[in-house]
Amino acid sequence: MEDDAEMKKVVLLHAHVPETASADEQDTLVQVGAVSQSLARLGYEPVPVSFGLNLEAVQNRLRSLRPAFVFNLVESVRGLGRLIHLAPSLLDAIGLPYTGSGTEAMFLTSNKLVAKKLLNASRLATPRAYTLSSVNEKKFAKGRYIIKSVWEHASIGMNQDSVITADSLACLHRKLEEFTKRFGGEWFSEQYIEGREFNLSVLAGPRGPEVLPPAEIRFDAYPEGKPRIVDYRAKWEPDSFEYRHTNRSFEFAAGDALRIERLKKAAAACWKLFDLRGYARVDFRMDESGTPWILEINANPCLAPDGGFPAAARRAGISLDRVVERIVGDLFI
């Protein structure tokens, strides 16, 4: 029988972070530090383990440690979000329990186009999307679009030039080709929804998933004509105008009550549709009619103390320690 020390040992699995890593990748180490401290206060022995493409080496390391479970913080592998599902796949293969969403959910939510197909099939509103291969003259509609990565999250590759007005199919094609050449990978164009932007965080609990207080991203003092998007600068460059003027707010007028309920119902529906576990965040734009348009589903969102998920939890009176406790608890329900 394993002794108590072995049973309390927990591996924090995270992507390898090189010294030359970008700001979004370096944020991984902030999460590792914060979650490690919470786990230690909860009575566990946290052991960080780096995850890379040498799966045999990772497997051998995990087996030598014999943890009670793994706290999965892997958001990309070698900077590629499309490989996010490799970590839960390996953990499934060797039979180690782990926190957060499973392999299938991680894959389905990371590929934004696949996620959109499932949302559409479930009649959950999401902006229409085109790729270089899927759009043609019959499908194309003139209007404003935003160019996004199919796989990468954290606003990778997104900037103010990502929002365009496409008067022709050729114009849309040119922009998609430009982003593909500039950044590599796969890109798509998404209908740009004019309106307000919201983040809805969902946390597992003993009575089922709890939708935490909604946050609105306020584009304060944005000049007329400047696209109101949370791009890479807004998330990762503290000295930029975008970072300093995209403030998170939990304050709403009484007249927003119905809109807030619509957002909460849609977030809960996403949790159920994708069979999410532990914790998640759903990003929305809401148009003038009050329709909540689902932009992205983020399984296992960032747990860095200054991130949106911990902020929503604090608003609900839930500390990071309790967040971690409930994520772990979802393993054993």
C-alpha cells in the first residue's frame, strides 16, 4: 500500500517554457507558482513536471513520481495550441487521473471551426466563419470580419489589422492568405459582431457547474473607428493603449438582468455540450438585440491570479485555494 506522502503527491503538468518564450507562454510559470501554493495549502505536495514532445520521457517521469493525480496546466506544446490534447491523451493512456477537461473536450474546443459546427448543430449562436477552402461566391456576404487562428488561443496573432471590411470574396481571400504567410498555421474569417464583450467563467462544484459572475470587457476611451477587440496587445503588453483601456467590469445596470441570464444559460449549455470538467470560460459578443454570440470556449482557462477566471471567482467570494479545491474535487464526484 502506498504511504500517505505518495498519496498526497500531485504533479503539475505544464508546457516547457524556454527562456526566449513570449509573454503568453511565460504566463504558464505564473500559473504553476500560484496553483502550487494553493495545493500546498490544501495539504498536497506539488511537483512541477514539464511536458514536451518526448512522450516516453514524460511518461517515465510520471510513473517514477507515482502521483495521486495530475493537475493539467498544459495549454500548448512547443508553442502550438493544436497539440493541447496530447497531454490528456497521454494521461488517459497511462491511466493517471487529471484535472480539467478530457481529451475529446480539449480537442473539440481548441479547434474553433469544429467547435462552431457543434454549436450550430445545437442551435447556439456563433458568428459565421469562412476559410480559404470553404468560402465561395454563393456563401460570401459583404461586411466586417475578424481574422483568427483556427487553433491558437490567448489572442495569438490577433491585432488591430485583424478586423477588415470585405467588399468582395477576393478581398477576404487576400487577408486570409496574408495571415497564413505571416504567421503560419491555419486561419479563418469570422463575422465581426458589433456590440459588448463578455467572459463567463464556469466552475465545477458538489451540486454541479456554477456559472460565476459575468465580466464585461469595457473598451474605455477607444477612439471612433478603432476596432473594439481584445487583441494580443490588450492581453500581453502592459504599456500598450489596448492593455490599459480594456478593463474588466462586474458592475451592471438593472436593465441588463435579462441579458445576463441569457449569457449564463448559454455558458451552461456550452459546458454540457462539450462535456467540460473542472473549470471553463466562454467568451461572448452581445449585439444590440441582446443575442449572445459565442466566440470561443476555453477549457482549462488561465489560473494566473490576474486572469479573468480567478477575478470572477473572487467576485463570487471564492479564493484561488477554493477554486483549486473544487477543480480537484471534480475528479472524485
